Amino acid sequence: GAVKPLHDVRVDVKRRELVGNGKTIRLTPAGTKVVEALLRASPGIVTRDALYDLLYLESDRSPNKKILDTLVWRARRALRRVGVRIETHWGVGWTAVQTHD
């Protein structure tokens, strides 16, 4: 299904695409989870722990801070292209907010 919490921005989970601002951006499977969580929670905060659970709870791999930081960096870059900014709440997590360009 599609998630559409921000104006004209959505994630197509099946196709792993971020759609908005006249653009379609391909996402990795993990990137799709991160972007979807941020959009679904907006304007609330997605905590680091929540993302760890989302990515690693049903996995044999152990949580990795560097990988999570990279995924958030990639999500930030993709979302910026569709008019969404990720705000960092240091020590807590992140929020996706609409930019006003």
C-alpha cells in the first residue's frame, strides 16, 4: 500500500519508490523502511531505537550505528528531492517535515 502523511509525498512500498514533487525516486529495501517510518510518523519523531527495531528485529544481523546513520543520510537526500526535510533531534531521533520552497 501507499503511505501519504505529507502533502503530495508518498512511498509505494511494493515498488520501493518515493513519489512527490513530480519525481519518482527508487529506494533500497532498507531505505524504503526508513523513509516510510519517517513519513508515517510525521510530524512526530522516529526514534533511533524504533528504526533499529524496524530494521533488525526480524533479522539475524545485529544493529549497526554506522549503517543506520548511512540509511538516514540517504533518506534525507531522497526526501529533500521531493520537498521534505529531515530534522535531527540529537540523542532521540528524526522528524520529516514539509519544506516551504
